[in-house]
Amino acid sequence: MIPKLLLVLPCYNEEAILHITNTKLNDFCDSLISRGLISNESRICYVNDGSRDATWDIIEALAATNPRVLGVKLSRNFGHQNALLAGLFEYKGLFDCYISIDADLQDDLNAIIPMLEKYREGASVVYGVRDDRSSDTFFKKFTAETFYKMMLWLKVPVIFNHADFRLIDNRVLTELENYREVNMFIRGIIPTIGLKSEKVFYKRLEREAGETKYPLKKMLTFAWNGVTSFSVMPMRFVLWFGAFSFVLSAILAIYVLYTKFAGVTTAGWTSTLLMMAFFNGSNMLAIGLIGEYIGKIYEEVKARPRYIVEKSSPVRD
Ligand code: UDP
Ligand code: MG
């Protein structure tokens, strides 16, 4: 069966590039359709994420003249991740597979062909992975790669150098809806869903028009959100640090007592130092312990699904 594909593109102040993007995407879809890779009921969906420029007017005009184009308008700027989710959930169940891609087409469209191929071979998720960042500035490459390394070190289940260019099937989209957290860090969630996944490698291209909508501040907020929605490691560091300073205070106590009995201290020094070391250590330890419990509460509050059944046998009589 030829799959019905939905392409979802979040757009924030993208008036400079939207026409270029749309022409390219339509030509690309035409070629996919003529090669029998996607059905001609496939669609392109632009999600306007509260842009302050003419982005929505352009999307509306495109949708009015081209039945292949769908537009979703958010009431304000909700951020890239939420815009993506809005586009996906708006058309849930109506398509066989969904590909999310940035509006600037920095992700190579040609990677979609192997993505569809892996989907046909049974993959529910196909990650687009950038294996060549030569077009990125040193700064972007460095910050992005440090981000992935740090995430992996903190045990956040991201795929190295995979952003939000991916194919998911309708099954994954249904499961994604069961993740009830408000701060959805999509590229961390998808790998936790499981099911059969594949990777496709591509070269990241340059932005053709307009500028990045991810300045350093947004990147840092994004990274921090990723860490705190997946990892209790920062809190665990406090616990380790507490345990360490507790041990240190015990060693200090031995030293202080030794100097006292050796008679080389001034009056009051011993008791002050002992108290300080002991209470600092135990405070830190207690904060770390409380942190562990808050971490548990936090896991519960997110109410993620406990498990996902891929298949099961039907009951027969
Ligand atoms: N974007 C969005 N909302 C935002 C910021 C960005 O929908 O608040 C979209 C943006 O229009 C683009 C995608 O997210 O389609 C990625 O942004 P960009 O290309 O500027 O990021 P970069 O490639 O520089 O990391
Ligand atoms: Mg970009």
C-alpha cells in the first residue's frame, strides 16, 4: 500500500523563506508521488507558532490555492516543540506516517526517500541523523555537540546529532499522546517509546533565508528543559556532594581532636570547627535526601505510561 504522508513544519517568523520552502516541498512531493513512494493524498502542514511577521498570511494564502497545503495557527508563540506537537496531533489518525522537518529546510529533503523505505520495511520511527555539520558555524557545531554529549552523560535517552527531523508512524503518534507532561522534550520521549526504529544519515545544509530562531538563550532553555525533564542526576550530585562533605567532616574531626589533645590550639577553635564541619555535611546530605524524594514525586507527577505493548495474541475460543 502506498502510504499517506503528512509533513509537519513549525514556523516562527519565517516569512523570508516560506515561499522557497513551499515550492521545493511541493516539487519534492510531486516527484515522490510520481515514483509511487507516497500517495497523492499526502499533505504539507505549516504550523504558525505565533509569528509576528506575515508568516500566517502566507500560510493562509498557500492553503487557499493549494489543496495539498494545510495550515494550523497557534494563539501565541508556544515554542518549536509545542508547535510540532500541535501539527501532529491536529491530524492524528488521518495519515499513515508523519515527518517533522524545520521550515528552513536545513535538513536534506532527499533523506526522506530512505526514511520512507525504512518505514515500508517496518520501522515505526526513522531518525534523521546529521553526520556532517560542515555548513554549521563553529559555535553552532560546538554547542550542539556538547549538548548531545551532556545529555547522554546525564542519561537522557537522546540520539546523538538527531534533532527533530524524523518519521513516525500513526502508532507512535497515538502512544505519544499518552505522555501527559506539559514540557515535552520530544527527541527524548520518542526513544523511550521503543518499537522498531532506524536511522538515516544526512548532511545538514545552510539556512537559505532569514536567520536562526534559536538564539543562545533559547538553546540553553531548551537544553535545561531536556535535562530536567529526564534526569534526576543534578539532584543526585547534591546527595553525593553531601556524602562527600560528611566523610570529609569526619576526617576533619579526627584532625581537630588530635590537635586539641596535642595542645596546640586556641580555646574555642575545636568546638567551632567541629560544629561547622558536622552541620554543613549533614545539611547537604539532608538536602540531597529530600531531593531524592522530590525526584520520585516528580516522576509520578509526569505520569508517563508505565509500559507500551507492541503486540499481543488475541483470545480465541
Ligand atoms: N521555531 C518555532 N518556534 C520557535 C522557534 C523556532 O516554531 O519559538 C521553528 C522555526 O521556524 C524552524 C524550527 O523551529 O522551523 C527550527 O528553528 P531554526 O531553524 O531557527 O533553528 P536552528 O536550525 O538554527 O537550530
Ligand atoms: Mg534551522
